[in-house]
Amino acid sequence: MNPHEHLSSRTVENSPQHLTSRQRTHYLKAGQKAQYNQQLLSTLNPLRWPESHYDSPIHIHHRTSESHLYGILHKISNLHLYTIDTESDKPTRHHPHSIPALIQIQAIHDAHWATIIIIEVQHLPYTSTSLFNSIRQICRMIFSPLNKLITWGDLVKKLHPFQQFNLFDISQVTNTFNLQDYFAQQWNTAHPHTADCLARHQPIIEESISDDFLVCVVNSDDLDDEFDPTHPIDDYNTCICPSEIRPYKTKHALWSLPKAVEFTFDLYLDKPINLTNWSCELDLYLQTCRLDTDKRIRQALVYYAISDLFASTHLYFHFNTRSTPSDPLTYPISVNNIQPNQLHAPTMFVIITDSHGKYFPPVIQTPSYKLITNSISGLQWVNTYNTKLCTRSFLLSSSITSILSSCTGVLFLIGTNSVRNTSALQIITQVEDIISTLRSHHPHLAQKTDITVATVFPCYKPSFRFQTHSLLSSNINNYNELLKNLSSLRNFSILDLPINGDHLGRDGMHLDSIHISYLSNTIQEYVHDLMSKRIAPVKSLRRSRTALSRRYKKRHEKLKQKQKTHVVIRHIDRIWPLKDIKAYLMYKNIKYNRLPEIWQQKLCIQFTNPVHREHAEKTLTINDFDEHSYSEWCSQEH
């Protein structure tokens, strides 16, 4: 239903008598626009960006948590393509100047995946707070010369009123792409003026000149319609081309975004007519709406705010895939080093995760494969009350089946929500059924490494089913043991995550913000190793012994250099013998590569894996190898 349908009945006859001439003009224009929108809505489908390809918009204001901002920063830190838009409250009798309200940002992971951010600038925290500094850090990372910023219009002009909030340095906003100008140029090139239109401006050449001729003095301004013969594709005032190919008839006409969407995709982009209070605290989390009407208005405003982003991005990729290398108008487009129109689609690996992965980038592109993450907060293996939070239902949904049918592997980072509400034995039965269902629908995932399930790391947040820490920990341990047994029985892989209680945040369930990258990097490294083994080329020619010796020597030197960069150093008492050092490290589950000779009571533990080094750094305290610790170690049974 058109939210502006009530405006379409406005006419000159029913306009209120008390309106001034100017007010009556605005009144009637709103009615005409509503009638036009209603006509479009009845004949065209609306422009939609699939909800499965973006999470809920992230609102940034004075109640946004710093840990949430840290997660956003991690999620978009490697992106270099953004679509930007702004909204301001229109001037009123009480406020004669427009009031900056929103900065909308679409962080583009690729042509289909995006992260949406809405900054409510009238509701920011005080500038002296650390929260404001975190918000400014995100903004300055985005509005950097290193990033390409797309917008419909002049971005610097749009951002100028927002300088007062000190979120970014406008002098750094240099790498911009005015999609509005680019669209007009592309459209006019593809839709030149008709021959009849151009013929009206052809010079007349006389065959002969008579001795008798009449001299007329004419004001050239009366004939000047701004037609420029050197730029015949431009718009001009006296254009007679059909509106289907030339809707604008003035020099330097500016296309509206809805009209560009209508003419390019034959779709409808709705725009607000009388909704102007963009600064009304759009985020429902702020709990400022008391009536259902207020809630619906805010939801409509958010919809309008992000629709403009989607429309601009959709147009951007439309021209990217249509343009050719020989096209002189082609803008040099690079999407975070992703080429969506490349000839051979890369190998895909899919991660399906609960809220533990909500700050993972939804798409990571490497030269040899693409890693896609689907994160659903609250996801369980099976949820009989809510199918949106049920892994089994999700795997059978249309939003993921096409991806699974072409992927080479799946990793499940799921289980925490299940172990808090269901017994381990019952969950394992669910997992077994889901693995069987997945392979029955996607038989190409038959190998052991095609499906991986991550173990559940510690959780200290009791539930109604498991009301103490000990009961919950026991259920988690049982689940992990049964999961490992099931992996042998059903031929899938296990990823044992090196996460302990020290990595958890205040809620005792989710990772602390400073450890988000640790989990993300651990999983990415696992997938990278897995994919590298799959795509490793087969060597058909054997190397000579000399070549092999030279290769091993180089590899050994590289390994030594790598070990020097991944080192954990701890002070150690002379009482510790080497065999007990090794046994203690094994007891602490520290996977080291080499222990050089102890020098000046310093134990240097070398690693080739940065994840293992980070685990050791967090596990080993500064007193682990003193004399007292050795006495305690000897008194224990190992």
C-alpha cells in the first residue's frame, strides 16, 4: 500500500481556503507527486535488496555500546567501497534552516552483500567521551582518501552541513564518485537525440547568393536554446525527443534517483513526501515511540533512508557489469579487489554461525576462493518454536540452498544456544540428522573435510534448563565429546576452537570485543589451510636432489625467520628442567615449534602459527616458571 495515498486526492477545488499562495503551491505539488507515485506503484514492482544479503541497519548514537562499535570496525576494516547518503530536516517556521539529521553508509563487501550504518548525528554522545572517539574513528576510517565513496550527487556538498559534528575531516573526502553525473552521461550516450530533434539545429547552406538580399537584425538571445554542437548528446531547452528517451528538456538537468531506477530497471523507488522529521530518534532501541503510529513512521523513515543507498549501489554495479574495456566512459571500478563479472566464479566456502560470528565480514575474497558468512543471532541446531532460528530450516530455505549447491565446504559455528537449553545427547541426535539432511540435498559434500563443526567454547551464562555454572559446563563438555565421536561415525571434521573463559565478555557468553579478531582469524586460517590443500597443484615433474636440497634449505631459513617473529618470552627459574618445561607446555595445551637454549633465565618459546602464539601469550602468566610454580607442578599428579 502507498503510504502517501491520502495525498493523492488533493485538487485546486478542495485545497483549504486559509492557505497562502505559496502554501497552496506546495499543497498541490505534494498531491501531484502522490498521484504519480500511486500510478508507478500500481504498474511497477518496488526496488528491493534481498534481506538475506544484509543485516539489520546498525544505528549509531549515544546509546551504542563501544564493544558494538569495535565489532563494526572489525567487520568493515578491509573494505574500500562505500555508498554514502545524508538526510536533513526541512526548514520550518521555528527552524528557518535545515537541520542535519542522518549519515547513511552502505559498506559494500561485494555486489550482493552489504553492511548498513545509520549515524543519527543529533543524538551523538558528548565529544569528551570515549564513545564519541570510537564513533569518530569509524567515520574517519570510512571517509578516507583510500576508499571510494559513491553518492547520488556532490558528496562534499552533502557532507558540508555535517562538518560541525567533528566526525570526519572533509578535506580527506577526495576519492568520490558522483553517480548522478555519471548516469546522465551514460544515459545520454545510449539515448542520443532523434534525427528530427537534431535537424532543427542544422546550419542552412544557400546554393547561391543573390545580389539583392535583406539584412535583418535579430536579438540572438531570443534564439539561444543552449544547444552546443560540440556536445550533441547533452540536454537542451528546445529538445523535442520523446520523454521515453529524453525525460529532461533543460541544460544540465539533474536526474532524480527514482527516475533513474524507473528508466533503468523498470522498478519503483518510493520517496517520502511529507515525512521530514529525520532527527526523531529512528532507532527503536532508544524507546522514544509510545504509539504504534510513531513506530511505523520510524520504520518507514529507516526504509526510505536505506532504499536510496540500495538504489545507488544497484545502479553502480549495473554499469560496472555492462561497461567494456574499450568504453571511454567506463569509470575505473574496483570493489575491494573483487571482480563480480570475472569469467570463472571462485570456489566458495560457507560459514553458518550464530551471534559469535555477527562481526565476521559476510564476504572475504581471496585469489583462489570466496568465504561467505551467514550469521543469525540466536541460531540453534533445532528450534521448534521459531524456524528463523533453526539451522535445519535455514539449510532448506531458498536463501541458502543455491549457495550450498555450488560451495565446496561448510563450517558450522553453532551450539552455544543449543547447549544452554537442550541436553547434549538430544543435540547430537539433531546434529546427526542435520548432517544427513545436508548431504542428501547436496551430495557433493561427501568428503570428511566438506563439512566442519566447531566445538562449543565455555559459557558462564546459566539458563532456565541449566541453572548453575557446573551443570552448564558439564553439558558443554558432554556435547563436545559426543560431537567428536559423531564426527568419526558420520565422516565430518571438527574444529576445536582455542577459546577459554578469559576470552569472554561481561555476559559470560559472548567474546570480549578485543578477542573478536582472534576467533575470526582462527577460523579464516583453518579455512585457508583447508582450501590450500584442495587447490594445491599436482607436480608431475620430479626435482633433482640438488634442487630439492636447495628448496629445503630456503624453506628452513624461512621457517627460522618465521619462528623469530612468533615468540613468547617468560622469565624462568633455573630449577626447571627441560623435560618438565615440555610437559608443562603440553599440559597447558600450548603447541609450540621449538624451545631454544635458555639464556639469562629467559625461556623463548617459538611458534610458526600466530594463533598458537597468541594462545600461549594469553595462557602463560609471568609467574608460571618461577620456583613456587615448579613446586606446585611437582606436587600434582600428571
